[in-house]
Amino acid sequence: MAYRILFRRDTAANWETNNPVLSAGEPGFTTDTNIFKIGDGVTAWSSIQDINPAGVTGPTGDVDFDNIASDVIASADATYNLGTQTYQWNNLYVAGSMYLGDSTVTVSGSGTNFILAGGTGNQVTGNLGISGDLTVNGTTNIRPYKVYSALVSQTSSFDPTDSVLESTFNSTLTWNRDYTGRYTVSSSAEFTMDKLFVAFSQNAALATSTTPCHYNWQWYDSSTLFVESLSVAGATADNLFSATSVEIRVYN
């Protein structure tokens, strides 16, 4: 008499939903993802390590995944590698976004390049460590500080207005008039007291007028700077910002 031995089997979704404990030595198989596990009589299905027998040698040239019409997702988080330090992939082409978790991007080897190409939104957020030479073709925004540069004007009892020339702050800096000659510059908690630099450059028309002036600034908290415009007599006064150059830097 012929006998047929069948493994315990189900879809991956049903295995995960039911999450049974297989008996010691009892095999289980997912019919849709080809995952094979053997129970130990204690551990639930989701926690049993897969049995991954060695497969056949794959193709040696390019592999086109023409028939893949869905996501390709690893069966465990932060577990498997794509290539090794010895056997590496050559080129990786990504049309959309590529996200790297809590990891380090290492570009090494003679003649290797790290290139951001195309568009105006390419940026590195966080720390970028460079060991060796850095060659930049074109313009770059690698500076050790965030900067706000603007031409500021103020009249009567109105809030100052700014024509922003450049800003690499994460938030929009806003100006408000508190009282005569006293103004507040606000950010979203980006003013670090011991990393702050503020400079004013008086408009030439004011500098040669009959009412020359100067400016003071004071750090209040991480979101607030106080700015004063003063007449030649040292009294706070309005109407002394007229396309005045203002630069605020916060160093890293």
C-alpha cells in the first residue's frame, strides 16, 4: 500500500493569525511564501526561525524582475543583507526615495563617488562626516551654520517687513513691533544663545542723512530675539530700518 505524507500547511496570513505552537519535530509550511518551519513544542509559529535550505546557484548576469507587481519585503526586520563586504552589488538605481534607518552610509574604495544628481531638493539632513578631500562641481550649501539674510524696512507704528535674500532656518522668521524702536524676531526654537551671530548694515541713505542710527540686539530665549533701532542720541526710534541688511546665523 502506498502512503502519502503531508506537512501541516496553510497560507502565511493564516499562520500569523492563528500563531499555533507546533509539536516538537512537527513541520509547518506556508503555501504562498514557501516558508518552512519545525516546531519545538514550546515556541509559537511567529517566533520559530525559518528553515532555509541552500538553493541552486542563481544567474550570473543582470536579473530583470519583470513579473514582480508588488512590494518585495523581507520576512524579518533589520535581519538580512543585500550583498556582503566581499561580494558587493555594482549599481543600485532608485527612481523614488531611498530611506536608511539608524545606519551609516559608507562610500569607500578608490574611485568611488557619492552623487546627488537632478532637481533642486537634494540635501543631506543631519551630520555629514568626510574623511579626505571633498570636490564640489557647481554650487554648494555646506556651511557650519543656518543663516537668515534679509533687507528689513519699518515705518510709523507698523511691524517691520523683510525681503528675504536667503534663509536656511527650518521655520520662517517673523518680525513684530513691540513699541517705539523695539522689535521682536521670532523663530521656532532655533536661536541657540551661545551659537548666535547677528549683524546689521545700515542703509547708505540713512547713514548720510541727518538722523544716523545704530541697532542693538538681545537674545531672550530659543524662539525670541529683541532688536532695537536707536537714534544718534541713543533713544529708541521708529523709521530707522530702510532696506537695512540684517544677517542672523546660528552655528552648529
